[in-house]
Amino acid sequence: MADPKGFLKHSRAEAPKRPVDERIGDWQEVYAALPASERNEQVSVQAARCMDCGIPFCHSGSAGCPLGNLIPEWNDLVRRGQWQSASERLHATNNFPEFTGKLCPAPCEAACVLSISPQAGGPVTIKRVEETIAENSWENDYVQPQPAEEQTGQRVAVVGSGPAGLAAAQQLTRAGHEVTVFERDDRLGGLLRYGIPEFKMEKSVLDRRLAQMRAEGTKFVTNCEVGVDLPVEQLRAQFDAVVLAVGALRGRDDRGIEGRELNGIHLAMDYLVPANRECEGDGPSPISAAGKHVLILGGGDTGADCYGTATRQGALSVTQLDNYPQPPLSRDDELSPWPTWPYVLRTYPAHEEAGERKFAVAIEEFVGDDDGNVRAARLRQVEVSRDANGRRQVVPVSDEVEEVPCDLCLLAIGFEGVERMPLLDGLGLELSRRGTIGCGADWETAAPGVFVCGDAHRGASLVVWAIAEGRSVASAVDTYLTGGSQLPAPVHPTALPLAVQ
């Protein structure tokens, strides 16, 4: 039983960060590495703030955690110092809590009962508790390979090694199927590897989980684009079922901005991928912010990743632009009533390090030099509205134009869906109007025996949704191959994406 008065005894405390001057000089994680005993003591106190709230909205998929993480249970186990039991409860619903503990924006905290009133001191630091349980699990060897006791003789191909594909692969391997994960890049992990900067999650965190999966029996093939290096006919002949976890990496562009063709203007992922490759030891990135004035168009997670990367590369200045007005500092119950995801200003560690943010502005024109390189951008105050058909419009509201220096501009304005690839043509699959791959109630696409999950199904979303869908599609594939399944299915394919600004 939780301590119902714990939140009255203890204040909310975030994980301590390394000093700014220190962390912008390297690519290590932002948060300070405390001695295990000190870290555990701090987090046990934070877990004690979890109250006996009766209805724990934190693990409700409609508003809180899509995985249905048993948050009150492992909070109370941590409060009592039972770290191994907490690890077992956490891993019962989440294959990769070290990923979500570092990368998830924590809709569970927004749905915490303690977030209703500011007088309660803020929600439980669920994300911090989760990450600490995960780290304790690795440090104390609670995480061990879990190979299947019996093999089914069925073979499954998983295309894509991001969090959705990895979750599906691990679940299916543990169910006794022979699983092979195909990755077109030279290293495994998808966006976890090449999209997430090292300062948010060091890749050793990913590598240790991959080692566990290999020990369980999952096979991995890199440098293999299915549909090109492995023909679709061969794929279908070799495997009894196929899971598509190919992501939604088709970046949104804005070709309507005058001067967009100038050198030095790039989509965010064209910048982040080589920057991450440089951290992997692949040599200098061809796109660097060193000594440049950097503009980032887009106010979300990807924009913040570009922001922190540019700072560490030695940018002269970094400015992030957002078409929308600055959100409120606290929840507005009319805009986003509890327990829904609140529309509030989100400040990432990168924003504390350097630069500035500008709201309700748009780039009207890029200005180039005589060599065709961008040198400045002209900004206008704007207002975002919807036309009669519901289409988004960005309308100037002032005649005043501000010209700011710009040697590098990064467009972090979202994704338009799944990349068009020979694999989909070979399977006879078409994309929806949202650019995603459709499926039925059993996660099966229009191609028999081919299933879909993660961003490829729902559009660009959260790591926690990717893992949840990977677990659910594994249950569906297991049922398809054997007639039934004991694997959990936390979400339904018709579940709506969580709207995160």
C-alpha cells in the first residue's frame, strides 16, 4: 500500500543535470551520474510521493501510459527498497524501460492525480523512477536473457530495428518463433541509433539490450534493404509471417519559402543522422554548425535535438522558430483538461544551454550570397489558423520584417509518413492519405501474413507507443501462426495517436 501522505512530506525533485559548461563540451548524457546509493535514496523518496489515488490514470492508455505500465506498484516497491521486484513489475509491461525512461515525454506524469493542482507540488517523477529501476536492473544483473523453452518451427521476419521492431522481435522470440530482424542501415536501432543524439541516450544503452536479444536467439541482418537486397519473393518464401516496422521517416519540407534552394538549408534528419554517425566514429559530419548562425524551424522534439547538437558542434548562435504563439507555463483546463496531455511550454535541457526561441514567427524568405549559400533569413510575425477545409494556414499579421543572420537552417517541421520503397510495391501495399500503412483489427495489412506496427502504422509518434504497438503486433502474429497467444496486447490498432505538440 502506498503512503497516501507521501506527497505532503516530500517535494518533487528532478534528476540533477551536469553543469552547462561541462556538458556542451562533450556528447555524454545531460544528467549527472550519481553514485548508485545516493541515486537510489533520492528516487525512493520520489517514489514515496505516489499516493493511494484509487484510480491510477497514470497507466491508462487513453491518457497515461499506452503500455499499461504498473506504475503505482513499482513506485511502492521502490519506496520500500525492493528493486528486483520493481524490475520484474516494470519489465512485465515494458521490454525497454531504459529507452522510455530516457526518451519518453511521460504522458503518465501529465495524467498523475498530483498534477491536477499546483498545490500538490507536481506529479510524481515517474520517468525518473522508471529509468532508475532500469539502471538498477542492469547494474545488478536482474536483466537476463529469456530464451523460449520450446521452438514452434515458425519463422518471422521483422523489417526495421527501431523500438517497434525490436519489441515485436523480442516478444516473438520469447514465444518460440525464429525471428530475423532486417535493417537497411549499417547499425541496428533505427531512430534510436541515428535520430536520437548521444546526449539524450548514449548508444551503449541500446547495445546492451541488443546483446540480450541476441542471447535469446533473435537474429539480426544489417545493410539489407528488404525489397532491394532481399527480393520480396524470397522474403515471402523464407518466412511464415512478416512484420513491417519501417518507421515514418519521410520528412516534411517547405518548398514554398523563397530561397529554399540555397545551400545550407537541410531537413532535420539529414543533419542529425551524420552527426550521430560522427559520434559512432564514422568521421566528420558533412553538415556542421561549427562557427555558424543556426536557425531551426520547428518547436518539437526533433527541433530540440538539432538545437543541442548545433550547440555542441560550436554554433555561433542557435535560434529555434515556432509558428505558434508561446504556450502557457501551466495547464489551461479549457485547452487541455486533466488527465489529457497538456498544452504547455516545454523546455528541454538544450534550451538551457544557449540560444533563444522565437514564437509566432515564420521564415518569409531566405537571403543568399553570391555563391548560392544562405546568409540570412527574413522573419514575419504570423498567426496559425484553419481554412474552411480544416487545412492549416500560416498568415502574416505584421508588415514588419526582421532579418536575422543564418548560415545553416534546419527544417524540423515533422514527418509526412512512410518513405516510398520497393518493399511496399512488391507487397502490393499502398499508403493511406496520412502516409501510413493500414491494417485490420488484427494488425494484418492487405498483404496476407504481413503485419504493421509503430510509426509505419500510426505516423511519427512516441517511443512508448512504438513499444506498445510492437508488443501488440507480436501477439497478433503469434495468434496467426499458432491459433492463439499468451503474449500481452496493450493497444488496439485503432487507438488514436497521442497528440504531442
